[in-house]
Amino acid sequence: MDLQSIKKDFFVFRNGIVADTLRKAGMPHKVIFGLQIPQIAAIAKALTPSSELAEALWNDSEVRESRILATYLFPVDEMSLEKAIWLLGSVRTQEESDMLAFRLLKRLHFASEILKEAEKDPEIPEYAVASLRNHLS
């Protein structure tokens, strides 16, 4: 499935009330469909984890749901320490950092190493470091 097909799925599940609430709360994304996590998880279940697709979704940084869906699709066995730290440093919201830590980073055998490196890196948002720390404890 490609990005356009996935966005059609987002459109099917869109929720204007949730989207408006998230915008008013200050979400930085230009496009917010208003999907809730269980709806994003349902879309993820229909997809095969793929680095290529996950990276395309993560790089679609102006769409809230793309970023969250990406956290479900990064294959654990293909993730490197450097890539994991880069992902953590590129989160834009608390929601993204929570989902990244919960869905991917805590499952990596080098998760504690990610945390050690992230704690030393001033470029990584504090809330992202805290999120990973919370999911590892």
C-alpha cells in the first residue's frame, strides 16, 4: 500500500471534532484527520511492517496520523541505534514521542543504550527522553 492509499484510509476515519480539538490544543501539524489511536492501529494491522513505508510516513511530518502510523511499521530487526536516536530527536509532539517509545523503541534490545545517548544529546527534546525513560521503567 502506498502513501496515497493510506491517506484515503485516514480520510474514511476522519473526525472533525477531534481534529479541531487537537488544532486548538496547539498540535503543529498542518493536516490533522482526527483519528484516534485504535483507528490508526487498525490501519497498521492491515499493513506489513516496512522500513521504506515507515520512513515515508515519518517524513510526511505535516500529517499527524502519518507520524503515528509510522511508529507501528518500523521493523524492529532493521532498526539501528543511530536511526532510533535520529527518530527520537525528530519528534514534534509529546504524542509522537509516547507512541515512538511505546510502539518501537522499548522493543529494541538496545533501548537502554538509546536512553543513555538521548540523555546526553541536547538536540533531543526533554519530553522525548522522559517518554522513553517512562516506557523503559
